[in-house]
Amino acid sequence: MVAQPLTIVSSGIEIIRLNATLQDLANTPNDEYRYELLKGVLFRMPSPKEHHGAICVLISTELAIYCKAHGMRGQVVDNAGYDFSSPTLGATVLGPDVAVSASPAKSYGPYSKTPPLLAVEVASPSDSHLYLTDKAQLYLAAGVSLVWVVWPDTQTVDVWTAPTTFVTLTPQDTLNGGTVLPGLAILVADIFP
């Protein structure tokens, strides 16, 4: 039986179950919510709104063009779950808004245990800086090489390359893939509708 949700006010996320497992995540209903499993805690969050989706599509399009040109077809995914479970992180499955996988997407099956090369999180109005900072640090600790946290309200992007290292880019700046996606260049202004 699922416990009554407790709302985490700072980020609009509801805790559904403590000490949750991958099976608990698999048993979530197919409804209007998104679910993630973080360190054994099953969370439910509202589905993103249209503006959020438009930003994700613009980012995905730029990444897909880059990946196709570099022989990486089929590696740009959205909201795909990655299994980051480990003794340190416990049961953890997160679905970045956009990601570049380390290899082409496979047919339906279990969550990938291979971390993506790039994970992108687009902040929703209810997401706190602390929540997305923690999430960026978790991605990096789990083996993701590059994390972009996109802030629509300020039209900025925090680019994370290590758990304590990030730089904030403004609309005049250019996002690049560093050593992870060499040659990638996207004007920050171009990812906002």
C-alpha cells in the first residue's frame, strides 16, 4: 500500500514511498505525473508545462543535429530513466529532461545502467536551486560527464563538469560540449522560445 504523499514545498515534489525499490517504481500508475526514485525514496512530480516542453524540444533538436553529424544517431533521448542504483546511492532511477546516451537507444527493456554523457534538467517554476544543484551533483557522482541545468526565468544555464564546479551562462554565451561532445556549440539564446 502506498503511503499518503507528503509535499516538499520547496520543489513541488511529493514523497510517495520511503525505502522504495525499482519494482515500486515499475508499479507506478500511468497517469499525469512523472515518477523518480532517489536514494530509495519514490517521488511524484507534476508533468511539465508547454513552455518547459518547448525548451526541451529546442535543446533536443540542437543535440540531435550534432549527434547525427558525428555518427551518434539515436542517442538523444528525453525523459528516459537511467538506473544509477549503487551501494552509495541506494535505489536511484532518474529521468533527465534531455540526455545524450553513451550508445544508441535500445528497444524496450530495463532502465539503462550506463550513465548518459550529458544530462539536461530544465527548471520548472516549482524547482528550487538547492533541489537542482543536488540533482546535478548526483548525476556527476553517478558517472554523468556533463550536466546542464536550464533556468527559463532568467534564461541562463548552469554548466556542471564536477560536483562542485559549474559556470552560469547567459543568453549571449555559447553552450559547448567540452571534451564530452567536442565541437558542439549552441547559443544559449537559441534554446529559449
